[in-house]
Amino acid sequence: MVNIIVVFPKKEVALKIKNILTRNGFEVTAVCLTGARAMQAVEQMEAGVIVSGIRFVDMVYHELYARLPDNFEMIVVANNQQWQEYGEDDVIFLPLPMKAFDLVDTVEDMMSDLNRKMKRNRSKPKGRSAGEQGVSNRAKILLMSSNGFTEDEAHRYLQKQSMDSGTNLVETAYMVLDMF
């Protein structure tokens, strides 16, 4: 699930942003007044969009942005002068005065992008750790030396045994090592 966190140093501004988003069908997960509080909120979430001002009591937005996990994006709302002084190209900038529909459209686009990115990451096969790869390689070497298999044949053998026994390839490799 993609969350929305609103971070502004003034509570009334943060609540106005939250109200704009909730009136347009978004659920705001957290409203924070400091960057540290926003980081605490981020730690509880898988992914999200942060809508923030440019400066907080404890940090500047780019310090918060640098600490965000990959599944988080940031929208910074600021006037042009502040953006000239602090702005970077890695985040989306919305200039003040801001129109509500600009905020809503931008959040909608970011959430769609994050959902696609998360879906793509979930569909990628999980890689094996070095230890698991080592077990698999040892089993293949054993099969090659004892049965005269090529590496491809040993790998196919492990795959077939894995499918036939209903175990994953690494478990099958452990079974082969145990047999010899």
C-alpha cells in the first residue's frame, strides 16, 4: 500500500494540505511537523509519497529525502525564492501559490508510478544469497563428478528433482549433498 505523509513545520499548513488530499479521496497516513517525526512514520511503511515544505525545525527537505527508502517519493511545496536557494531536481517541486488540483494530480501520478514500481519489484524472482548459490554449485559439481553430467545437465537435474519433490532448488541441492 502506498501511504501519504504530510510534513510541514506549521500545523495549520499541514492540516490544510491533508484536508485537500482527503477531500479528493486520498488517505493521509501521517501529519508531521518535523523531519525526525516523518522518518519515524516512514519506518512503519512499505512505500509512500511525502508532501512537504522546504524547511522544518530540525532539517531541510533534502536531508529527509536522502534518508528515504527507494519506495518513497517526495513533493516539495515552496515559493520560487526558497526553491532557488534549496531546490534539487530529484524531487517534484510545486510552486506557491499552489492550486489544489496541481497537488492532487501530482500525488495521483506519483502514487500510480509507485504502485507500478512495487508491482514490478514483486514480480521479479528473488535472487539467491551467496550461501544458497554455493550450496547449489557444490551439488552441481558433485553431480558432474559422480554422474558425468555437464553443468547444464546437473542444473536441469536439480530443477527436475526440485519440481518432482515439491521443494525449492536449494533444498534439493542440500538433499543431493546429503545423499553423497
